[in-house]
Amino acid sequence: MEFKEMSLEELEALRTAISEEIARRKQGKMVLYTHDCKDAAKHHLMKYKHWAKLVKSVDVTKTNGYAFGGEFLKVTDEHMVPEGSVIVEVCGDDIVAYRMTPDGAEVISKAKTNAMSSLIQEVAKAL
């Protein structure tokens, strides 16, 4: 199929797929990420809100967790992520942004989930 015959949506999807593949090939080394609460008691995991996201984009016009675009990571599992990745994780009212290094997770910023505007700005700068 020629590009001229493709719809705008098809072209956008192709562009996204190409960009992701280029980024994947440039990334290289993978490092291990686990949520801080990975091995917490079931009671803790059920009582408090938990999530983690491998951040690919940030919408600085938002002031909550919807500011972060990317892939959700299951908090009870281990994940191999590209070195240099930015991950945001939540436990209850706390949110922490990390950069993944060969030595582990390096904190970029911390905040409360009801006051995270500065954390969003820091994560946007870190990408």
C-alpha cells in the first residue's frame, strides 16, 4: 500500500509504531523495576491505592495522574524496563517519580497525590 492511499489514522498509527521501534532500538540495556510495595501484605495492597506507569509522555496542563501517558505496570510483578526510563508509582496518598539506572531506581521527585503539580513539571523535564 502506498502512503498516498493511507488514511490519516493509518499514517498516524504507522508513525507511532515507527517512533516506538526507533526508541526501542536506541534504548539498549534493560534494568529491573519493582514497585516499592511488590511484596507487601495483601491487606496493604487492598487497603491503599497502588499503581505504576512507565511514562512515555506528560501533559503538563493536568494536575493528577492522568498527566502521565504510558504503560501501566502491575505492582505485584517484576518488570524489565529500558535503562533511563521514567516510572511514576503510587502507594496510597504518596506519588514518587523515578529514573531507572543500572544501580536501581533514582528518585526524581516525590509528592502527595492531591498536590502533584510540581512533580508533573519535574517528570516532564526528565523525559
